[in-house]
Amino acid sequence: MGYAPILRLTLAHDYYDDALPPIAAAPTEPAGFARAGLLLRQSGGVVTVIAEEGAARPEALQLTLLAASPDLFAVTEGADWRAVPHVTLGAQAEDYRFAALLPTGFAGLAPPPGEPQDRARLLARLTIALPAEGARDVSLAFDAVAALWAYHLTGARSDGDLQIVDALGAVAFDDLGLHPLPGGTRAKVLRSAAPVPARARPSQRFALQRPSPFGPETLIPVLPAAGIQFKPVTEPGAAARLQSDIYVTLW
């Protein structure tokens, strides 16, 4: 007899945009998977499970998602990674967002007994409901974290009235004044007023300007983009947010 697909799972991640996310899928219990006569194939972001035609099929599949890059844990929204998330893709929908599947209060969970988090590999455990016949097509998308972009300006020209301008007018910046750096240096900090979603290839193009008698003077036409070395920041009256620090020296 031949084989036919029983599941096609499409994986996507907002941080990577249209590029393939570094996520691999594997059976959670390989021995049981093999005994059931199931085979798994992955091509890019599409995971296909096939079974022998006419054979009894399970009501659900258990798959494990593996991180091919440790950066996934830094850029993925929805979990704090102290435990391996276990989520269920029920039969009621075809398109899922990972963060929406996590239980409320996940950040307060301790690692479950017998399954500590392995930051180098385990991204999530999935239980995926299957139809009684035919193949199921389902997608799982991961949201990217968003962070404040904080530019720390130092050097001879870092004093005075500096401002960061977004040519698209989408992102505004607040002047947070002077802040001390290690070694006693003080930096002028300009920070985005709202978090910016992280992207592998940021589309933002911010310019650093200062006023002059003849109109704004551009000091840096395109500032460097934020990295993924995020840190949590808390301020009075505001919820904790992530921040990416960017250091620029003006000579």
C-alpha cells in the first residue's frame, strides 16, 4: 500500500519575516511514532507527517519543536523559557499564534518535573489533533518581541539639542537626558517612545539631527539598528518592558 499525508504543519516567525525560521520538528516519542508507521519530513518551514493508507491513525500527534539557533529564545514573544511550553493545536482552527496558546501566568511556572528547559534546543512541545480521514493543514506563527530602542550618545558633539527623526514618521523618540556609563562617562539617551518589533532585517531608518540657523543639520543619516541583547526595564507607573541599548560616539 502507499503512503499519504495526514498532517502538514507550516511554521513561521515574524522576526525572520519571509525567511525560513531556524525551527526543526521531530516526533516527541520517536519509538511510538515508528511503531505507528508514521514518517516525518520537513522542507523549509513545512513539516509533513505521512502514514500508510488505510492504517489506523492516532487522534493526535505529539511533536517537539527544536531551536536551530539560540537567538530564537531571545526574539520569541510569549514565554520566559523557564519551562518548556506544552501547547495544543485543537481541531477548531487552522491558523494559530504561539503566544496566544500559552496559559495565563506562564511566566510564574516552574520547570515541570523531569523536563527542565534546555535553552540550546527545546522550543515547544505540540499536541496536534488529527481528522478522522484525510490530511490536516495547520499553521503555527511565532510573534517577535518588541523592545524600546535606546541610543546612548557620547563624544564631543553629544551635548546640546539632538533629536532622532524617523523619515516615515512612525517612531518618535524621547530625550531622557544624561545617564552615567561605566567608567564615569555620561551619555545622552534618546529612546523610542514605544517598543519597536524586533526583525532580523530592521526596516527602520533613523537619522540623528540637530537644529541650526539654516534648518536641521544631519549628523548621522542612518543610525545603527538595535540588536537582540535585550534587558528588562521598569519605571514607576509603567509595566516592565524590554530595551535594546545602542551606543554611538560623535566625534
